[in-house]
Amino acid sequence: MASPTNNAASEPSASAGGSAPAASQRGVIVPYPETAIARRFFPPIPQPTHPLMVKARAVAASALPTLVMIVGLLLLWQMLCGSPESNFPSPVKVWQESHDVIVHPFKGVEVNASGLHIQESGDVGIAGHVLTSLGRVLIGYGIAAVVGIALGILIGQSVFAFRALDPLFQVLRTVPPLAWLPLSLAVFQQAGPSAIFLIFITAIWPVILNTAVGVQTIPVAYRNVAKVLALNPYEYFTRIMLPATVPHMFTGLRIGVGMSWLAIVAAEMVQGGTGVGFFIWDSYNSSLLTDTIVALVWIGMVGFTLDRIVALAGRLIARTA
Amino acid sequence: MKQRSYLALEDITVEFPTRGGSFCALDTINLSIEKGQFVAIIGHSGCGKSTLLNAVAGLVKPSKGVIFLDDGVVDAPGPDRAVVFQDHSLLPWLTVEENVRLAVDKTADGKSKAERKEWVLHNLELVQMVHAATKRPGELSGGMKQRVGIARAIAMNPRVLLMDEPFGALDALTRAALQDVVMDLQARLNNTVLMITHDVDEAVLLADRVVMMTNGPAARIGEDRAVNLARPRNRIEAIDSADYAEARHAVIHFLHERYRNPTVLAA
């Protein structure tokens, strides 16, 4: 082998004999000190080994900031409103004056073999009112979800339907829920059905519009696949359109459930009778501000739970579709 | 009356309506492809290659002219002209197996469930993707997705296999691996294939014929050259052969001398 460098050509034996002398000629290799090697081994950090301990740690780490914040806010609230001449009740006062409402939420609610019974009138606990409201939301929102998805698919799929209906939807969706109340009452004559209609008319718009956007933005690639495979309309609907639209659909459904919960309180406040909105109105009329605060907490928690349930359903369906 | 070829494009003109009048993408294209032939169409970006393929697929309707396949007229998309899309177009909510199965269900009339499943796995086997059958496209690399895309297309037993720049989005080494897959499939199945590409080596290595298109608008077929390499082909043997070098030479001269990239000329 002909090498152009003199080094390899003139001393073939040196490079073949051993690399150690050649290396020492160029530069002395200092061995890495033993102490430094010892320093590289760190004592292991004790880790919780039990899986439950690991889980508990993770939960504590995520929940602790929230708990600290809640306690801090309550303390601040108590300090600001704690004086006897304060207009606004402090947390301690809420606990004292609304003790009955807080501790006995299920008053007047009975669960037995024939199902759930809520007392028609009289002294019903806050949970009873919340359940009544939830029942109305369930019906109104359920109808809104079904009709909304159907209309959304219609205007998303057909350009003609979109041009015909979209302006109408865009105008109607800006109408505040309470503005529908007189009409609703005139048509339905009763508090219950009008409240349900109010929820329906509030919740349906985000469902329609988001579903329509979902259908309109199905990637051309998927449409082309459907065309090449010659899927029939039913197969296209179940295999391509629904799975591709589910994320948008559930965005609409999530906004819708939040809005329907907003609408129910407003509707019940005006109409009276039963429900959590009525409870608030009633406590206001009876100057029981502390009861209103308890109701606010309940409404917030229930609204939050509803939102999470719809979000979870969306995730589950997106995974299985 | 002359005998019509297996796949015959006769006087295909495609015009798109635009704001400034109609835009002519393809101008009177005539192309005849025999059964079992592998034809690569090459040309610069925007020359209407994809439009031509989409016309054969039925996704684009020609303004003039007729496409015949096996003496039938092509007028709508259908599973007898399977397409391997550039962006693979797998449905992300289905697993690899389900993606192929969807295509098989549409084409395997009269087969039992077990036979269909076996056919799906057989086709995944051909592209070496059986191990990922239960995975979703999001869990696969680009090259693996395109393998599945190819499996989906060949599982349909198409009369013509259409490939729209199938490896355009892949890196060079992955692309070579997939070209080997295609060569292997072609040796086994002897499909009639129409492939769009902008890679000279890919065209010459894979195709029996390289159809070179002039620059758009109103693109035409500039040259139609046979590649006389024996099949089955082998990448290493091919690049050392004189036929390969000659075909490559011809294509490069066409693309970079006679019909240079219009964007390069403008710059």
C-alpha cells in the first residue's frame, strides 16, 4: 500500500509494533485521578418505592397549589369582610347563617326503589334544586346536541344549505337567552317547558357552528381516499365524516353545555318555582345573601363537572371511533 | 380500426376556471400504456403531472378527451384505480390493519371475514409492515406510513396502480428502501403502474418507460423514452449499466437543457 505520508512509509514497524510508545512520543497521557472517579458516583436519592406512595406524591404535587390558593383566598375574604358592620358576609358568617343549607343539601330529596323524588314545593335542600335544574338541562341540552349536530352536518356538507341557513344562525345566536323568554312563555304557557326551550335555544348555536366547521374542514386527502375507495354515502358518513369531525363537534358540545348551564339559572330566576335559579332569586328576596353564596359555589362546581364530563366523553369517543 | 392499449389517454385537455379566465393545465395529451407496464411521468413542479394522474384516477374531470381503461371509459374515481397519495392519506383514527381493511372490504366481494383478514395481512407482509398492524398511523414514521399506503393500494387488486410522488416527502435513504419495495412488488405482481415523480433516478430505476412533460401551462408530453433494463432490477447492478446511464442522461438533458425549470429561468 502506497501512503503519501513519510511517517507511515518510513516507520512501518513502529505503527505495527504498538501504539503506546508512539502515543507517548506525541504527548504524555495523564491517568484520570482515582478521587475524581470516586466523585462521579453520587449517592442515590431515596425514592418512594411503593406505587401508592408515588401516586400520592403526584396528587399532592398537583393539588397542593390549589388548596393553598383556596385557603389563602378564604383568609383574605375573612379579613376584608370580618368586621360586624361589613355589607358582605364573611366565610365564617356564611357558615353560621347558612349552616342548614350547607349541611342538609338533600332535604326533600328521596331516593327509593321507584327512583328519585324531589318534593314539589316547600323546603327543598339546594341539591334538590340543582337536580331539578340538571334534569331540565339534560333534556334541553340533549335535544340541542342532536338537532345541532344534524343541522351542523347539513350546512357543513351542502353549500346551498350553508348559504341559506348560516346568516339566520349567525343572527339568532347573538340573541341573549332571556330575550327568548317572553316568546317561550307565550308559546309553552308553563315554566318547565319554556326553561327547557331556553336551554335548547342557547346551547344549539355553538354545536351547529362547530360541527359545520368540522365537516367543512375535513381534509381533501380523506375525501379523495373516500372517492378512490368509492365509499357510499353511509360509509362516508360513518367511516370518514364522523371520526374526522368528532373533535370539532365536542368543542361545540362543550361550549354548549356551559352556555346551557348559564341559561338555566337565568331562566329559573325569572320564572320561579323550582331549580337553582329560583333558589338564588328566593334567597335574594329573603335577604339571605349567605344562601346565595352557597348556591354560587354549587353552580360553579356543577358547571365545572358538566364541562369535564363532556370533555371526557369527547376524548373517549375520539379514541374509540 | 387500431387496437386500443390497456390504458389509453386520448386527447386529454384539462382546463381550470380561474378569475382571469380558464387556465389550461394539460394540452391534448395522448398516452398509451400496455398491461403490466410501469410508466413514470417526470417534469418540473407545476407542469400538470398530478393533474394528469388525478384525471386517470377520476378525481379531475378532463375538459376534453377520453380515458379508456381495459376498453371501459373512466369517468369517476373507483377502486380499480388505486392511488398511493404523496401524503399517504391514511385515516388517523384507524389502525394500520383497519386502514387496509377498509380498502379490502370495498374490493373483496364474496370473500369471507377470515379470507379478508388474511388478504390484509398478506399485503402488509409484502411491504414488511405486519409487525405494526395494530398501530395507528400517528405512531409510524413517514416511510412506514407510505409502506402502508402502498399496501392499501395493492390490496385493492387495482387494474392500474397510480402513485402520486409517493416518496416525495421522504429522506433519501428511506426513499431508496421504498423504491426497493416497489421494485420487489413489481417483480412479483407485474402491475400496470403510472407513477409521478420529480426524481430522475427514481424514474429510470423503477420504470419501463419515462414520459417527460414540458413545462406548464398547457403542458404536453415532450419525450417518451423506454428504459431497457432487465427485470427484476437491482439498484447496484442498474447504476453500473450502460442502459441506465443512457436513459438518465436523456432525462436530465430533457429536464435541465431543453425544458429548464421556469422558476430558475425567471430568477
